[in-house]
Amino acid sequence: MRILHTADWHIGRTLAGFDLLPVQQRSFAALRQVAHDEHVDGVIIAGDLYDRGLAAESAVNTVNSMLRTLNREDGLPLLVISGNHDSAPRLATGSEWFSSTKFYLHTRLAEAFEPVTLGDTQFFLLPYFEPAMARAYFEDDNLTNIAAAMAPVIDRMVAQFAPDKRHVLVAHFFAAGSTHSGSETPVNVGGLDAVPLDLLAPFDYVALGHLHNRHAVNADRIQYAGSLVKFDVSETEQRKGVYILDTETMTRKFIEIPQTPDFIHIRGSFAEIMDPDFYHQVATDSFVQITLTDTEVIPDLMIQLRQVYPYCTGVDRAHGVQTSVTDKPVDRHLDPMALLAQFYADTNGTELTSEQRQWAQQALADVQ
Amino acid sequence: MRILHTADWHIGRTLAGFDLLPVQQRSFAALRQVAHDEHVDGVIIAGDLYDRGLAAESAVNTVNSMLRTLNREDGLPLLVISGNHDSAPRLATGSEWFSSTKFYLHTRLAEAFEPVTLGDTQFFLLPYFEPAMARAYFEDDNLTNIAAAMAPVIDRMVAQFAPDKRHVLVAHFFAAGSTHSGSETPVNVGGLDAVPLDLLAPFDYVALGHLHNRHAVNADRIQYAGSLVKFDVSETEQRKGVYILDTETMTRKFIEIPQTPDFIHIRGSFAEIMDPDFYHQVATDSFVQITLTDTEVIPDLMIQLRQVYPYCTGVDRAHGVQTSVTDKPVDRHLDPMALLAQFYADTNGTELTSEQRQWAQQALADVQ
């Protein structure tokens, strides 16, 4: 049996003010094509379908449509859990009906212990949970962290193991020893909030979500799918995609999902990167992070950059910014008009015109 | 065939700071008992299941649980539309799966024209919609209001009529000539936003939601179910409940749903209503609106009242409030400490003690 493993869709996310929905829809279309081409028998989505518990209606429409497409149009069994970015009660809406078409959605800890059997494999769908939920469920006040809480969770799953089946855990947590990247929520990512890898030994494969880099954990049978799209300039060099797991051999392969637009990082002086000879060589319709080697102030910088690089996500300076203003001591005893005139002259190299001076005086008077 | 008609649950609503969820859950339990006792063959919910499009997780859990109970535990077909208080995309989550158990949920105008046939009746489930949606759907820019938009909507439904069936419209709008009460959102309730009754003539019965008083419209075949619970002191005298529609005879009966707590309105002086001889005769665990006949200021009024009437929703005064402060002109030139001292003396009849004066001076100094 061949199962596609994906996670961390984060539908509804934005990047530097850009709506990622069209990007995510293209990546989803590519995922769907992979599922078709690879003749998969089911799809694991290991949490964080949404970026926010209180998702916008457009995000709700998108997730609903994606799940409907895979399950009802393409007839694929779905194995889905809620992640820490999902609202479990909201995501759970309709879940009692979904299993009629082999769409298995678990959002509560109690649901984790009822395996879903497809073909040769038992799937245990463990949603993201807080230690307090485990304390209530197991009636054990000692389960004060995820590492402690996970032990009885795994024990209870192992008690359900059918000996003639493979055993796959689908979960959303921080596996001990993982590395993390800039686009993840920086909470619960270490120490006692990490799950020790040896606890996961009973499983033939652990299909994880939570970390956005598929290389985050270095263990053969324990894999993060990584996010479906890049979320942050720190992920520029990562390859995003999905795993295809073969449950017979318990081997997997990674299939890359093209990023449109992709992320690129360019570096140079303002004059260089705004030169057509330069930017005609660049995929300017990418998400572009720019490192400027100039040090001077450039007026309307982002407006100018986005005329060439419409999806510019941000600018940093290789050598900082030197302004005559910051070099000079500011005489804080000057009145606001004099300060403004000095600032204008320092940054523009020319004096205020009499018309500009009049506007500025009027504006200052209005403020006061 | 016998169909229960309810509407306007508004799950998630509060009243004077009180969570109505327990009240709504008790009313729902009573509704469920009515459905059982009356051997109904289905349940119409004519919109506004939620009070807000962005409902709290507790409200989402409650609505999900109610729908699951009626449809999956009790095996009742459900005929449900979204109202103006529902988020159509959020409510629609899972709807493609629901019809597998005869749960029909329509949230988009396009879905209104595909009748649901149960027994001897075609049900047309018309969700709440804005004129702009009708303009887009019919590609007709002249549909600038609900009255205009409803004509082609009804025409398209009539074209689907099976001649050997009854025809019931389930909808959520303001029917022309209706009266409305204090708990409804005061928008779109008149003029061109009202649906003329003669447009509804083709139907054997029109099961409406939107207005919270079941007597809002005076037409035999066109009925508001009214809200399931009272939402406002203006509804104290209303009886809340559900209709049972007999589709063979097209007759209906109203079955009252008890309100626990109910609303009451009491009137008297503070001394009278706080006298045990009085309040032992009163259902003090009701939502109590109080009209005081006193005119003087009563310190900590609500705190005192709620010791006897824990669900006091509000207090009004039959004859206004007379205070020595409001009778006297305030000398606005006094400094804050002097103003405070004067206010204290006016309202309490005694001067500030030296300790109080010291506290007040310190507090004023802190503020400044």
C-alpha cells in the first residue's frame, strides 16, 4: 500500500503582507497530481491544516474544498489530525460523518487509541494535545509535560496492535533532537516538551507534522513531511514536497512540489539590482529577499523595488545604513519646524522649498 | 408526514453578561423530547443556528453536538439553512457528507433550487442571501433588493415543482408586514428588504426563521417558528416553542418549550422587593428585570439585588433617580480633591474621614 504523507499546510497564512492562498492552491494541485501519478491508497495530513484556529472564511472555504477534492472527487482515504495551529473543535465539525467515505479526522486525544486499519496497516491518529488534556484523560496528575504524557499514550496504542499488521503513528509534536526554522511558532520546542525518540520505537513509521523542514529530525522511521510551501526567507534553500510511504517495505521516497512563486535571495547595490541587465537574468516574479550593499538612505525604497520585484518580501543591508542624520548630533532644542528642515536637508541634500515649508508649517500647526 | 419547525437558536448568545448556553441546552433537550413524543419524520431549522459568524469553540461544540444528536442518534432527517447570523462558509463545513444520513444543509443560493424530497413533500431550502449574491447568480444587475431578488428565486423553484407533491419553502428573511422585537438585529427589516407575501403564494407552507416572535407575521401558511429561548426582556410575555407541521393536511400545532430559567418582571420599591415576605413568593432563580419605584441613589444596587435575584438582567426606574448631586450645580472650578470631598458628603451625608482623605490624596497624586 502506498500512502502520501503531508503536513503543515497552514492555510490562511500571509507573508510580508502577501496572501499565500494562491501559492498554497498551486501546491495543493501539484500534491493532488502526485497522489494520482503515484497511485497512492491514502493521504496522511499530520496537522496544522490551518494557520489560525479562528481562520478567515476564505481559508475555511479553501481547506473544505481541498479535503472534499481528495476524498470525494479522487476517492482517496484521508488520515488527518489537528495540529497546534488548528482549533480542534472547529476542525472537528462534521467529522462523525466523514468516515462514511474513509475520511478519518481525529481531533481529541481519546480518538487516538482507536486505530484506523487500511490494507496491511493500523494507523494511530494522535492529534496535538496539551499535557493538561492527558492528565484529565489518564486521571494522572504526574503528566506535567509532553514527554511524560506520551508514555501512557504510546502504551495504550501498543495494547491495540494487531500482530499481523504494520503500525504507523500520525502525530504533531516536537521530536527530541529536532532542529527548527524561522516559520514555526517558537513555543514548546525543546526540553520536556520534546518527545524522546525511543518512546516511538514500537512503530514501523511515524508520520509527523509540526516542524517545517523535512530534515528536522535525523531518524529513519520518524519523519516530518515539512510544510507544503515555503513560509520564510530562512527556508529559501529547502526543498518542499511530500513523502510516498510504501507500507509493505516501509521505505519512502520524497517527491518535490514546485514552489510558484519560489523564494530567491539577491544581493547587490541598489543600482545593480535595478539595472535591467541584472534583473532580466532574475526570476523577478519570485518572492525576493534583497540584501543591499549600499549604506545610504534610499527614499521610497520598497516602492521602487516592487516596481521590478513585485513580491519583494523584505530588504536588509549588508553593511548597515549610514545617514548624515545619525552621524550628526541632533540639536533637540530646535523647534519642530527647524528640526524637520534640518532632517530634510541632511537626507535630501537640498533645502525645503518655500512651498514645502508652508505645507510643513500647516501640518505642524494642525497637529498642535 | 410530521415535520418539526424550529429556528433562531442563536447558540453563543449572552444576556446581561450571562451565558445562555445552559438555557439553550435545556431547551434543546425539550425540543428533542417533543420530536420523540410527536413521532416527527424530520426537523426544519430555519437559520441562525449561531449567534455570531465567528462563534466561540464552546458554541461550535454545542451546535455540532445538537445536530449530531438529532441526526445520528435519533435518526431524524434534518432540513437546515444558514441565517444572517451564521457564517455560511463555516456552517457549510462537512455539508457534502451530511446528506448520507439525510441531513440536508444549504448555505449557498445555488443550492436552493435542488429540492429535497421527503415522503409527500418537496422542501426548498433557501439560505439567507444578500441581493449582491442574487445579482451574481442570475447575472441581473436589476436585483438591487431582496424583494426584487426573490421573484426569480421563487420562479426557479416553481419550475422544479413536482405536481404530485406538497411544496414547502424553508427560508430566513423578513416577510412584509411583520412586527419585530428587541432581540433581533435591527437591519434589513422593512421596505425593499421585506419579501412581499404574495410572492410566497405557490407554497403550501413557508417555514421561516429570522424574527424571534412566532406571531410576527399574520398569514396562515407563512410562519416564523420564533426563537427557541427568550433573548430579551421585551419577550417576557411571549411563549417559545416549535411547530409540528402535518404535510398531509398542511395544518400545524404549536408546542411550547418551557424556559428554565424563565423571564419575569417585578416592580416595587427597593425595600419591598428585598423583603423576604415578597421575594419568597417570586421565582427568584428566573431572569429578573426589575423596575424600582424609588427615586434615591442606592449604593451597590446590582450587587445587593443579585444576592436575592442571582439572574437579575437589569434595573430601570419608574420615576427616575433624584440625587442631591444632580440637583446641585457642580462647581467645576474646585480642584479634584475638593470635588471628591463634596461628592462624598452629598451622597453619604458625612464628611470624608482624615484617613479616607489621605487615601484619596494619594490616589489622586498617583493618577497625576
